[in-house]
Amino acid sequence: LADILPVPTPLNVNTASRDAIAAVLGIDLGSAERIVQVRQRAPFTTTAALKPHLPEDTKIDDKVVSIATSYFEVSGRLRLEERVLEERALMQRRGAGGAAEVVTLYRERRTLHTETP
């Protein structure tokens, strides 16, 4: 399942999968796995902090790689007796700090029925 974002967006190396990091930076999976392990101890605070963990010739382009994101997926499940309601939403944070606003870009709801015993 994938969401298409409305604008080109850099990959957040603090949350991206190993495979996505390898593909976007053009590095091997082992190097991408090291980035994932490093960020589990402490998230990267700048893209420059990535450099010591990358193969020597790897270029970091801030238009392609970031340490934050403005887009988030939120999902939840509610069960009431034999019914289950699932909801998934794509959210965007606009602005920064106290002036930031969160906007819902997409929402999907599904009702599931479970069998009664």
C-alpha cells in the first residue's frame, strides 16, 4: 500500500526503511542497515550527521534526503461487539513551531464484520 504525495518530498532517513534508504542514496543494503541501527540509538539531527555512516563517495542532496517530514500516516481500529471500524488517514503538517497546522489530505474508513461465536 502506498500513498502518492502531492509534491516531491525528500526521504526522511529517520523513519525510512533500509531498502528505501539504499535506493535513494544509491548505497548497498549493508550501509543502509547501519544507518537504521544508528538512528535507533538516536535520530539524526542534520543530514550532515549521516556522512560518517555512508560509503566515502556518497553525495547527500537535501532535496532528496531529509531528517524530518511534513507527511504522516495515522491509522486506528475500533471494535464494538461484532463490528470493527478501521480508519487510515494521510496528514500534512504545514508551518513550524507553534504556528504549525495539521491538515487531513486523505481519509479511508472500512467497516469489517466479525463472526459471532
